[in-house]
Amino acid sequence: HTELVAADLALANLSNGDFHQASLIGADLRGACLRYSNLYRANFVGANLHQADLTHAECYGTQFEKTRLNQAVLCHAHLHYVHLNEAMLEEAECVDSHVCHANFQHAKLHKVRFNSAYLFDVDFRDADLTGADFRWATLVRVDLTGAILDHANFRGATLIRSDPTPMATSTTDLSEATIVTPPVNSLR
């Protein structure tokens, strides 16, 4: 296990790195390049990844609680069983990302871009998704209970077994969205 607690790795090129089970608690990774890196079960709690590039990163069971990922690039990233509760992802780019069994409770996601992303069993309860962009994304079993969705854009998105009720604000764009809800008796 790599121990990089509170390490200063700002602007470092860590592409293709193997950070499996690494401890990067409180590390400074502002502007760091982690493209194609293995971040399986790595611990980034409280780290600063502002403007970091995590394109094509493999995150499985990765801990990002209370982590700053503002303006980070997570395009084509795989985020499976990740913990992002109370994280800050304002203006983060998650285009074409694959997000499964992820926890974003109480996260701040102002203007985050999930365009064309696939989200399955994702918990956005009480998250702030003001101005979030989900155009052409697929959302399956996504929980938006208590989420702030002012000016969120779901244009052309497909929502399957995801309750659209929290989206019923006058500023949420659901134009051309497809909402699929199976009959109650098929849920058993």
C-alpha cells in the first residue's frame, strides 16, 4: 500500500499510475494528471484534486468523501462503488463516464457535466445539482430525493426506474427526456 498522506503532488504527471489501495488522505493533487490510472480502493478523503485530469481513470471502491474535485476532468472514467458524499465537483467534466453504485449524498455538483454518461444505482440524495447537465445521459435507479435541481438539464436523457418527481421545478429542462417506470407489480 502506497502512503502519500498530505503529499504535495500538485501538477504532477501520474498518468497510468497504480494507486491500488493507496492512501492519499488530504493530498494536494491540484492540476495533477491521473489519466488511465488505477485508483481501485484508493483513499482521497479530504484531498484537493481541483482541475485534476482523471480521464479514463479506474475507480472501484475509491473514497472521495469531502474531496475537492472542482473543474476536474473525469471523462470516460469508471466510477464504481465510489464514495463522494460531501465532495465538491463544481464544473467537473464527467462526459461519457460510467457511474455505478455511487454515493453523492450532500455533494456540491454545480454545473457538473454528465453528458452521455451512464449512471446506475446512484445516490444523489440532498446533493446540490444546480445547473447540472445530464443531456443524453442514461439514469437507471438514480435517487434524486431532496436534490437541488434548479436549472438542471435532462434534455434527451433516459430515466429508467428513476423518480422524476424531484425534477418538477420550472427551471429543470426535461424536454425530449424519456421516463420509463415499470408497472408496480413488475417490481416484485
